[in-house]
Amino acid sequence: MTTHVLADTSVLTGRSLRHILRSPDTIITTAVTPIALMLLFVYVFGGAITTGSDESYVNYLLPGILLITIASGVAYTAYRLFLDMQGGIFERFQSMPIARSSVLWAHVLTSLVANLVAVAVVIGVAVIMGFRSGASVAAWLAVAAILILFTLALTWIAVIAGLSAKTIDGASAFSYPLIFLPFISSAFVPTDSMPGPVAWFAENQPVTSVVNTIRALFTEGPVGGDIWIALAWLVGILVVAYAFAIAGYRRKIS
């Protein structure tokens, strides 16, 4: 049974990836907005922002920009899933001897691959802009693991949106709050520079712990308790989103 699911997922993931290869503007569009934000904040606002550290501003904000990249990218998962639902692809798949869960996992894995490529593009641009890190291979692998977990958590939220949306615009609109969330965190400025209620929200929302963890890994500094808070948030969101997505999918195909 497991081999059957893996084989079906592999075939359907290949189908989704071919769609992206035929339309690479998906990845380009995903990377353009974060790169534009990075250019704006580094070269326009960067000189006026005090971070309280000696590191360059591009080093400081890159973790938040990477999260924005992923939040932008997962919108395409909801969009493609909605199109498949409306196009009757799911009904055709149900008439074939394939594992039902493989349909959703194919979209999720495609999102993971596409978003990691977009993240690599953004990091490449950041290096051109002066980003430097003395992080070890183990630290880079830890950053990759956190970004993968973040992508999976947000992608399953995108699956919920794609399954429940009534219009094509509604399918991708869910990502707007996710893109905005890093702006009310430690991604661009220290949280202690914010007004009281805003600072409290910024300190206690999931993006701040994820950003702080990635930033510490890049600088080889102590991650402290942030990494455990980040993992708790991401695993919790992933489990809840997965459960709701599967329940919604079963209702759709029942």
C-alpha cells in the first residue's frame, strides 16, 4: 500500500512539476516581490534603521525576506489546486486506481520544490547585495530544515484555501495576511522599538521565533529557546492544517 501511494504521488508530482517547467514565470513572480522588498529596505530605508548590531542590514533582514518568499509562493498551490478542482481533474482521478491522498501530496511536494528554488534565487541576489555568512554546513542544513518545515506548514494551509475557495481570486487571497505577518515581527526591526501592544504581538507570533532562529544560525550565534518555540509553532500549524485539509478533501470527494 505504501509503495502504491509513493508511486502515485511520484507520478502526479512529476505532472505538476512539468506544468511549472512549462511556465517558469511562477517561480520568477514568486521571487520578484521579495527581491524588490529587499532592494527597497536595504538601499532606501536601510540607512535609517537601527538594528542594534554590527551586521549589515541585508544580513539582518534576509531571514524575513525568505519567509515572505515562501508565503508568496504557496499562493500558487491554492491557485493550481482550485483549477484542478474546477477542471474536473479530481473526478477523473477518482475513477482511476490511484491513492486518493497522492493528489494532495503531489501539490504539496511541487510547492516545496518550487519554493526552495525561489528561496535559492533570493539568497543568490542577497549574496550579490553583500550578504555574507560564516555559518557551518550543519547550520545551513538546519536553516534548510526550518524553511522546509515552514513551507510544508503554509502549503497545507494553501491546500485548505484551494479546496474551500469559491473563486480563483479567493484561492490565492489567503496568502496576503501571511505575507504581511513578517512586517509585524523582528524581521525588519527589533521588536523593542515598537509600541507596547504591537511589540507584544510581534514577540509572541510564530514568525519572530523563526526569524530569530534563522538569523542566529546564519551568524553562528546562540539560538536559545527560539528554535524550540519556532519548531513548536511550525509543527503545530502543520498538524492542524494537515488535519483540516484532509477532512476538507474527503468532504469534497465523498
